[in-house]
Amino acid sequence: MTTTYEPVIGLEIHVQLLTRTKMFCGCELSFGEPPNTRTCPVCLGLPGALPVANAQAIHFGLMIGLALDSELAPRSIFHRKNYFYPDLPKGYQISQYDEPLCRGGRLADVRIHRVHLEEDAAKLVHVGASGRIHASDASIVDFNRGGTPLAEIVTEPDLHSPEQAGQWLRLLRATLRHLGVSDVNMDEGSLRCDANVSVRPEGSRELGTKTELKNMNSFRFLERGIRAEIARQEGILNEGGRVVQETLHFDPGSGEITSLRSKEQAHDYRYFPEPDLAPVAVSETMLAAARQAMPELPSARAVRLQDSLGLSAESAHLLAFRPELGDYFEQALQSSPDSTPSAGAQAQALANWVTGELAKRLAPEESPADSKVSPEAITVLSQMAAEKQISVGAARQVLDRLVAEGGDPRTLVEQEGLAALDGGDELRQIVRAAIAANADAAQRVRAGNPKATGPIVGYVMRETKGRADGAEVTRLIAELLG
């Protein structure tokens, strides 16, 4: 008999902090520099070099803790986490162990276990034509990344599906980006995620043996990797086997999961306090600076947009968690003389144009603020369409021109002759001609099939170049066909 299992998932997220220099030395941070050009005796671990903690990184750590409603430790210390690997020149990583900067907290429905600061390892580059490492291949090390400040955010095992994990990580990414503590570019490694995965019989409260999927650098790969690992564990258990606690690698190309090493326990790292660094004592001045630097968080912004402007929950969420859209929308709303909290219909119409029509015309990472469409222009276009000065189809044509060239919507409408046709004699005569040209469709409408108006409406829109209002055309068709 096959058992039904429930997945249990926790995430460990490594966030590269957007400081000017590394965590414990003065080397400047930069992505894409020639290998091994951003190094010094401290981050290379040379004898006699002494680390100094980066105050900006601690400030960002406090901001993350505030955003996640964590308990901020009045005193935290750095530890040496000992292990040997080619990308770790000292033979240990400076991290935090039993006295982290932040404990507890919550984001949405997921509890936070801890947030601590540490330094990043260097980057291994595997050289080999095969794509897999063989004895004849080589691994080389770029130490530029070594020592980059990291905040590690560890969740409780509160997630129960790959999709839920991916959605929550998107929420965290939007929150961190809005805080300004990281650029959170997953393709550059600024945000990396490990997933702790286990399964248990449905209805059981006891946790199963967990495995760890390492370094997944996209939301899609995270979801695919978790899904594959859940299936692997269920297969093992259904065949009477036992899941082994280990660290795994998911290959997004092949979809295969391979073992990297047996899972270490804390004692395997031989943690001990870093003797060259003083404890971090969080003062009231430091806390006040972190609180003052806090922007409006996405969750609070979504509530405000929904409550004060009457936006739909979907629009408010999209604008709040894509701050480049939200900032542009609010700037556009302020450019309208009618932008008052009671203008719900106007605000919703503008939100639809920003999040729908404009966003889909831009590149995935392009901000509307960087486009040729000014906030004032999208506001005017939205109002013209809402007041039926132009049809929706004509408004889309104008938006295409604005994205390509910029300009004023009113001028473009006049230049192109796109002003809407009213319901007068001119439009009525065009509808009559459309009915005559589509006699079969007209007969089906008369017979009680209103969906058959498609060819008639299409004829009118072609003749008017999209200037006719669709609702008015439909009304005239119904009137003329009795």
C-alpha cells in the first residue's frame, strides 16, 4: 500500500549585502572584475592579518531583523566555523553560531529561526570540456568574492510545497530589495538559497529525516529541485528504504540529484569564538539609525494602497512587491489633479495600465521610470481611455508609440486621428455596413446567438482603425438587429 506523504521544507537564504567593502577588510566589492583583483592579506587569510567588522553590514543586519520582526540581540559574537575547502583560504569561515544578531521573527506565514552575519567564500571555477569534473579537468579559485558580507536567513520548517517555497522566497526578495540592503540578483549570486527537505506520513506531526539541497540560484530551479527531492524521498520510503541525512546537488539540466557529502552537524565545524573580533554590542544609537533607515515595507504598502485608494488586492500586492512599479504608479497618481484617496475607479484604472499594458511592453527587469513613458503621460492616457475620449484599442496604439518614442498622448491622438467616434450617425452608418457585409453573422445574432457579433465588431474596428468604442458598437448592433 502506497503511503501519502506531506513535504516539510525550511529554507536557508544567503544574501550578499550591498556594502562598499568586504565584511572584515577594506577591499571594495564589485561584480565581474578580473579574477583575484579585489584581495588583500585579510581576505586571503595571510598570517598576521587582523579582521575588522564592517559597521555598514551590521547596520543592514539590524534593518533585516526589524523588517522580519526579529528579536535583536544586545550582544552578539562572531565564531570561527572550521572546515577545509579550496575556496576558504583561512581554513575557517568567520560566522555567528550561538549568539546571532537576530533571533525569531516572521514573514507572512513563515517563522524565522535566526538571522546572522558571516563572510562569503571565494568562487570555484571548474574547467573541463565534459561539463563534469574528471581527473584531467581543473578547478581554479577566484578570491574576489571571498569575504563578501552575507546575511544568512534561516526559516523554520513551515513550508509544505515547492510552489509555496518559491512564492515565499519571492516575497523575501522583494522585501530585501525594498530595504536596499542587497541587489538580490540571483543570476549574480547575490541571493542564494538552500532547501532543507523532508517528508512525513500525512497527518503525522513527527519530522522525517531531512536532506539539504545546496545553492539553487533561481526560483524555478528551487521549485524543480524541491519537487525532485520530494519524489526521491517518497520513492525510497515506499520501497521500504530509509532516507539518509546528506547534502545534495540538483542539476537543472538533467534533473538529477547527486550526493555532495554526508550532512555535517554543528560539532563537526568545531565552532569557537573568533579571538580577533570584539563582540557586537548594539547600542541605542545603532538601533535608532536602523529604524530611521527603514522604508515602508511591501506588506504595509499593499494594505495602504488597498485601503486608501480602493485598489484590488491583486493590484495592491503587485505594486507593493514590485517597488519599481509601485513608485512609478504613485508618482503618476500624484501628477493627476484628481488624485485623491476617494478616486478609487481612477486609481484602479491607472494601476491596470501600469501593471498590465505598460509592464508587458517593458523588458523583465526594466523599470518604467527608465522608459520613455513619463508618469504624467500614462496618467493622461488612462484618463482619456476612462473618459472614452479614445477607445481602449486606440489607447494601446498610443502606448506603443509612447514606449518607442515618448511624447504627449494628446498630441499623438491628434496627429494619428485616433479620437473616439461617438454614437452618432457616422458610427451608426459604419455598423449598418458591417451588418450588411456579414449577413450570416447577423442572421445568427437575430436567431439568439449574441456571441456571433464577432465578425461585425471586427469589421467596424477595421473601418474605424480602432477608434470606435466596443461597448457602443455592441449596443448599436443589438439595436439595429432588433
